[in-house]
Amino acid sequence: QSALTQPASVSGSPGQSITISCTGTSSDVGGYNYVSWYQQHPGKAPKLMIYDVSNRPSGVSNRFSGSKSGNTASLTISGLQAEDEADYYCSSYTSSSTLNWVFGGGTKLTVL
Amino acid sequence: QVQLVESGGGVVQPGGSLRLSCAASGFTFSSYGMHWVRQAPGKGLEWVAFIRYDGSNKYYADSVKGRFTISRDNSKNTLYLQMNSLRAEDTAVYYCAKDARMDYFDYWGQGTLVTVSS
């Protein structure tokens, strides 16, 4: 059981927008603006897509955006493209005594 | 450009030991904290350990505390993970990742597979 809760799967057609949620607690997502999102294609290493809730690293498409409300963060991908099909993971710093960084369980994005 | 290259994975029996290495290049290694993150087959990501830029502080997930040791050699631009008393549930791809302000993981290596099996 992961510390952050994500839907197991989402899907959308090319050109559409989708949103992936990431729910935590006041000890992690709700307590810090340290939420990040990672894209992982099969057999590949994760790639940073969003950091500090809503910032995009250089080179990441502006079709990717992030937001947060309370204990839930969200990743939105607009103008879906075939290459966006991948697993997506959220992560947050946490003040939990047992962990310092936590991940969500991951969401499989299927582009129909 | 930033490059992180893990090595040292393999098959080990339960109770055995293994040492992973991560060779870093393309950035000033001695100025950044580093993480190990693992991914069991078909599962999600799990943070394992973190070490500050100078090795002064180390943090571990409960699942590996007392069995794994993270360390670094800044003169060799290399990060290590010593894994002892290995269990079947430690089977995973182990990634090293560069830390950004103890906030997020901005670069990842390609991973090395550790299989714990008799």
C-alpha cells in the first residue's frame, strides 16, 4: 500500500485532456509545496515532468501542468499524444517519522 | 549532460549481500545529495535511502533500515548502496537519482536489477 493514492488507470483520445489525481495527507501533499510528477515508459527510467506542484523543468512540454488543492495534487496533460502513453507517479516530501519521501502507486495512462 | 550509471546488480541468495554503485558525471557531484529508489517487478516506485552532499546525514526507509547502508566517494564521483541480509522482497530494479533541494529527483540512472532468490 502506497503512501499517496493515485487511480490505477486513466485513458483519453488523442487531442483530449486528462487529469491524474494524487491524494495524501497534511503530513505530505497538504503540508508542503514539494509535489513532483514522473513519467515512466516501459523498461525506462522515470523522468521528471513537474516539480514544486506546478513547475516544469526545461524541455518538458507545456501540455503538462500541475496543481494542488488541500491534500490532493493533480497532473493535467492537454492535447494528448500517443507518446504520452506511460506510467505516471506523484511524489512528495513527508514529515512522517517513517519515511522522508513518498510515491504514489502509479497511474497507467492509455491513449486510445 | 547529467549521467548516472548504476552497476553491481545480480542474483543473490536470501541472507546474502550485494554492493551497488552509481557513477555520476556532468555535474558537480560533491554539491548534491543523492538517492536510491527501487521498483519491484510490475510495481511502483519506493524511496530507499538519501545521503547529503557531504555524507554528513543519511536517511533510510523503514523497510531497509539496519540492513542497507548508503555512502559516497566524492573523489570518485560515485554513490554506493551496501545491501546486507537480503530478502526476496528486496528484488527490484534499483535506481540512483540526483536530489534537488531535498525536494524532488531531477535525474535518474537507467537502473540495475537485483534478484534475491535461492
